Amino acid sequence: MNTRGRLVLNAGLFQIGWLACVFGAQQGWLLLIAIACLAAHVRWVAEDRNEWRSLVQVAVCGWILDCVLGYVGVFDFGDNHLLLPLWLALLWLLFASTLRYSLRWTAQPWWMGSVLGACGGALSYFGGAKLAGVGLPLGLWPSLLLIAAIWALLFPLLHRVARSSIRFSDKGC
């Protein structure tokens, strides 16, 4: 598949997977679609056989962040207080799949990633919270402003994590 085809497929798989995850919070069978999107990414989009390292390393950063935000009361996942819901864990893997492909253009200059992270991150969390039934105990605007600030810093860092995990794997580790 050519580069443009990979980018379009990656973006489409992420959008389908995102919807499957947030609706999968209420209808668990939809998470199978998200898993299929991840499998399709690894099969048809990934250019490197070690793509999984990048996906997992970025996702672990996100899992830790969202666990901490849930623990300190920014998110209310309902009964699941210590761990992330499965739909959100899968969503982080899907997001990680975009950093080296359809969102690669946001890596340089770094400030572009910060701006997109602040806006896109806050909007994605807002939409996801509404559709998945996640509570925002701090209130809508304080939560969105906090998430925007976090994502302005986080997004450029996640690009670095995605790049470094591939470079690390190229050295035989």
C-alpha cells in the first residue's frame, strides 16, 4: 500500500475505533470493532514489524495519565475507580497508532502538536465523556481547561515516545 493509502486507512481506522470505543462503554460488543481496527492497523498500515512497541509505550503513558486523573477526581468512571475501563485502554492504543502516520504532521514544529493537543485533546475527552457516560466532577469548563493544558504538554511528548520506541527497537533491543 502506498503512503497516502496508509495515512487515509490509519485515519479511518482511528475514527471507526474511537466511535466503537466510546459507544462500547455501554455496548461491550462494539469493542471487538476497535480490536479489529488495531489488527488492521498492524497488518496493513504499520511499516515496521516492531510497531507494537510504539503502540504499547504510548498507551502506557496514557493509561497512567488517565488513571491518575481518575484517582484525583477529574474523571468519574463509575464503579471502576482504580483501573481504566477497557474501552479507554483500547482507545489509547488506537490513538497511539496515529502518531507515526495520520498525525505525524503534528510532530514538527512542536508548538503545532501543543495547539492540536490542547484543542483536540479537550474536544475528544468532552465527546468521549458525553458518549461513554464518564462524569466530570470538577465541572465541564474546569475539566476541559485542565485537559487542554495537560494535552498541550503531552502531545509533543507522546510524539517523542512514539519515535524513540522505534529507534530503540532498530538497535536490536
